[in-house]
Amino acid sequence: MLTGIKEWLMRHKNEDFMQAIVASCALVAAADGTISEVEKNKMAEFIQRSEELHVFPMTEVVQEFNKFADTFKFNSDIGKQEALKCIRKVKKNPDASRMLIRICCQVGLADGNFDDNEKLVVSELCLELGLNADYYKAFYLKFD
């Protein structure tokens, strides 16, 4: 009983964070025009290892990711706006915002080609979250 309550609290507390991670990863993955399985798997790997997010069943996470991916396919501008709406929910939490950007960098690097479009999206996300984009540029530029 106590485990079930604890799990419910973790899910409730971290649902916005999970959705922001999924939305931002989908946004970065879609930036180069193709969402690869390796990019999706990198995001899923983080969710499974995260103490805060492992309470979410992977089927739910993948369903959320696919929802964003489908929206990008339908209309990239609408997809971006829907993703940003979820991402903005973590803006008041600097630790969550920084973690989100680091995960996005890993997703951008996952297919071995962190291209300029993906880097631009990460920079835009930094601005959206009030983070210093130059700090993250230094991180991913070393992989060029």
C-alpha cells in the first residue's frame, strides 16, 4: 500500500518534468527532419535510469513521445509550440531545466551527428528556460 502511494506521489510530482523531457527530446530529434530510433532510445534510457521518472511505464513515455512526433509530422510549427508549452512548465525549476538541456544534448549526439539544426533547437530551449546557451554550446562543440 505504502509503495503504491509513494509511486503515485512521484508520478504526480514529476509528470510535468517527464512531459517536458519527452517534448524537448522530440523537438531536438525532429530538428534534422528525421526522428531516429537511437534518439528515441537515448531519451528512454534516461527515463528508465532517472530516480524521479522511472515510475512512468515506458509505454506511457513512448506514447507521449509519439504524440509529439506525430504533431511535428503534421505541422512543425504547431508541434514546436505544443512542445514549448510543456517545456515552459519546468522553467521555474533551474535543476530540472539544466537536466533537460543536458538530456537534449545527449539526444542530439545520439545518432553521431549533432547537426546545426539540433544545436539551434538546444540554444532556443536554453533561451526559453532562461539558461546560458553559451555554457551548453561549450559542451556540445567538443563533439564536432
